[in-house]
Amino acid sequence: MKRRQLTPFSLSFLDVMCCGFGAVVLLVLILNNDTVRAREQTFADLRAEAVRREQEVLVGQDDLVAARNSLETTDEELAATQGQAEQIIERIRRLKLEIAGLDRETLASREHVNRLTTDLKSLDSEHQRLGAEAPEEGAAGDKVREFRGAGDRQYLTGLKMGGKRVLILVDVSASMLDDTLVNVLRRRNMDDASKRGAPKWRRALATTEWLVSNLPAGASFQLYTFNTAAQAAAPGSEGKWLSAANREQLERAVAGLRNTLPADGTSLYNAFAAAGKLSPRPDNILLVTDGLPTQGRDRPGGTTITAAERLALFGKAAAVLPAGIPVNTLLLPMEGDAYAAAAFWRLAVDTGGSFITPARDWP
């Protein structure tokens, strides 16, 4: 019997091969599906990371713009600060120069005051040597108002008290609180009781009371206070003459002065202008002050003033003073005002008045 010839490509072999290829294809499809999912997940993650990076870039750009703006603002502020610093340095330099000038003026003023004090003591000694007697204690004599001084300090050599219409001008600026600038600033911030108790202000009050007490009995008078403005010490008496023989009017004027507190600057211009507004005009002016003015008719724009500027303000004030009226000045010297004594002495000479710097224990 003839045997069948074997062939490797029989139907069974093809079946096996097809099954094997099918398994391979199935495996490839399974693996490919996992790969696609993994790739999509990775792509999604990368996209999210890219979006986050883009957002960070946008935020960074906004921050960069803000930082540039802040830098420009800082540069402008720095430039402005540097300019202000230069101005402050220049102002400090000017203030140092002014302080040095004030120190020199203060030294000259003290020397002048010492000379005047020595002269006054010499005059006192000469008066006593010639046998001048002081008024008996407690006796008012022909005075319109009794005033008790200390010891025999109840006279002023050379002061012209006469006149039918006597105007007393009293400086009530802040500088009347003390003789030095530092103490004036310190006392200016104290309470009212401390201001009233300031030694220099008490001297000014005592000086004015002495003047009022020694007015001629038949004269008319007016008592004006002045700082930046001038006003009558007795309320409601502006522009009116009072009678020296009227005790009530005398006391009202003195009481008004006592109730006044020193404050603000000094305008001699307004004081002399007030003298010119009185009708009839005064025929004698008694001026109690401590130095040259610090302002004219109006308030100054700055906060500092030089000695030369104060002297110029004094000249403008003297120009508005009515002609023919003698001005008798009692100067209570202020530190750093070296030109004051010479200026008021010149005013006394020009008007036919007198100039006196009383001793500290007067009256």
C-alpha cells in the first residue's frame, strides 16, 4: 500500500499558525492600547505643566512690570530726598552762621549793658553825693498814684515825664518773658501762672506802674500794649484819652496790663501808627520795650530774621511816628540785639526825648 506523502503545510499546521498569529496580533493590540493610554496621560501631564509654566511666566511678567514701576518711584523719591537733604544742609549752614552772628551781637550787647549799668550807678552815687533825698516811705506826695519801690530806687535820671497828653507804650511780645532766647522759648510753653511770674515781665509791669504813678496830675494819658498789634490796656478806651486825676481810670489801665500775657512778635510800626491815630495827638511818648521789632505792619513770611532786617523794620516804624513827639525809651535789653541801644538812643536824639536802660533792681 502506498503511503501518503507528508507535507508541512497541511490544514492542521495552518490552523496552528493562524492561531499563533492571532495571539500575536491580540497581544500587540493589547500592548498598543496600554501604550496609547500611557502616552495620552503623559501628554496630558505635560500639557498641564506647560499651562502652569505659562501662567508663571505671565505672573512673572506682571511682577516685573510692578518692580520696574516701584524702582522708578523709588528713584524719584530718592532724587527728591537728596534735594531736600541738600536744602536742609544749606539751611543748617545758614542757621549756624546766624547763631554765630547772634553770639557776637549778644557779647556786644552785654558789654553795652554793663557800661550803661556802670554809668547809672555812677549817676546814683553822684546824686546821693549832692544830697538828693528820696521821698519818705509811704508818702505819695503829688503823685497821681502811690507806688512803692525797693529802697531808694524811685527815680529815673533824665526821664521826661511831662506833657498834657502822655502815651505809654508797653511791649507785650513773647521776648518780654526773659532776657535770653533759650529761656524765652522755654517760658513761652509754660502755663499762664509761670508766664506772669517771669522776672523780666514783672520788671516791665513794675516799670509801667512807676510811670503811671508819676504822671502829671493834670495830664491826660493812655496806656497801649503792643506785640503784633497795638491795643488799649483798658478795655473799650481805644482812641480815647483818660484822665491821670481819675483813680478809677488809672487802676483800670494798670489792671488791663496785668491781665495781659506776653506773646507773639513785636511790631513797633503798629505801635507808632496807633499813636498817630489818637486825637488830639500825644505830646509825649513813654516806650517800654526790650529791643528792635521783628515785624513791620504785617506778619513776616519766614520764621527767622537778621539783625540788619530788624534795624530796617525799626527805621520804617520811626518813619510813621508823628513828627514833633518826643519818645522816651526804657530799654530792658534782650540777648542778641546789639543794635537796639544805638537805635533807640538815636530815636531819642531825633525826637528830643530820652533813652534809659534801668538797673535790674529798679524800681
